[in-house]
Amino acid sequence: MFTYNVDRIPSAGIAIDGELARDTVTFLLGDHYRPTSTPATIRFELQRRGDNLLVDGETRLEFEFECGRCAETFTREETVPFSLVCIQGAEDAAHAPASDDVDVDGLGEESSFSAAPTEREVHFYQGSALDLEPAISEQVVLALPDWPVCTDDCKGLCPNCGTNLNNEACTCATKGVDPRWAALGTLKAAIGGTLPRS
Ligand SMILES: [Zn+2]
Ligand SMILES: [Zn+2]
């Protein structure tokens, strides 16, 4: 999927507007996310600039995940924009252009994707077959956090009683000392309630 014969890309470029197959989405999302039944969409423009190819677009995915703090299940839609420059050649070859040498300033101006960043990710390909899936999946993986949370200020679960603190308050905090601090209290008692003199 999303493999193109570079030699057949017309000078005017091509525009893709499609759906991502379900197993592709599963692959893109990784371990902590499950795709929903809502189809994932992808659209991008592929343009030729000399030997380089420019790809500007976005993919929209809906997925389920378990919050890393409160363990509730949530559904979220995420739009991941991507902006790539694809260079023919091997990344580790001595003659391959370093990414710093690739002049891509202003190359995104004709893109209809207003959010196209000025800095492009560099993707190397060999021969005349350009497979965009690895480069796009990398952008998706980078855009999604390893440990998703429902909201940045999710209060999580009480470590004592397991109450979801977003929904209700528990009385653990007023009942006694946090067990993590209790050990300090024991230590303080052991040294007679005073700190050692220096
Ligand atoms: Zn949460
Ligand atoms: Zn509690």
C-alpha cells in the first residue's frame, strides 16, 4: 500500500485521498491503541522536485486507549500531519546527500495543506519504488504518546483504595499518612526524633 513508481509520477504531481486498511491502522497505532470501526483516512500530495519527492498530507485515525493514570477506556480522534522529503539513495552511502544539504526551503508553498511544516522529515528510498508506509507510520508513532492519558490533568487512581479520583474523592488522604511517607516516620522514631548532628 502507498507504494509508487517514481518514474511514473507526473510533473504535476498526484493527490491521494483514501482510506487506510484496518491492519495498516493497527500497525500504525502500536500496542497501546486499538483502532475503532471508524475508517481511518489519509490524504496527501506527492510532488517531484528534481530527484527528490515531496509528500505533504495528513492521516486521521480514531482509536481506543486505556488512560495510563485512571485506567478508564477512552475514544479519541487524532489528525497527524506529515511533511516529508524523499531522497533516492541509501542513507548510509558515502555519496548520499546529508539532510542539511537538501534545499527544501519554500518547497511546501504550493501545498494545499496549510499546516505543512517548513521542516521536512527526510526519508530515503532505493530504486524507483517509493514505499511511503514506513515514513508515514513513523510520523504517526512519533505523534502519539507512548503512554496515553485521558487529559493532562487526569488525577488517576488513589494508590491506597483504587478510587478514580476524577469521579470522586476518597478519604485516604485524611485518614492517615501516605504509606510512602510512613517509612520516614519510622526512621525518625528510630533516631530519637532528632536529626544527626554534623
Ligand atoms: Zn485518566
Ligand atoms: Zn483512597
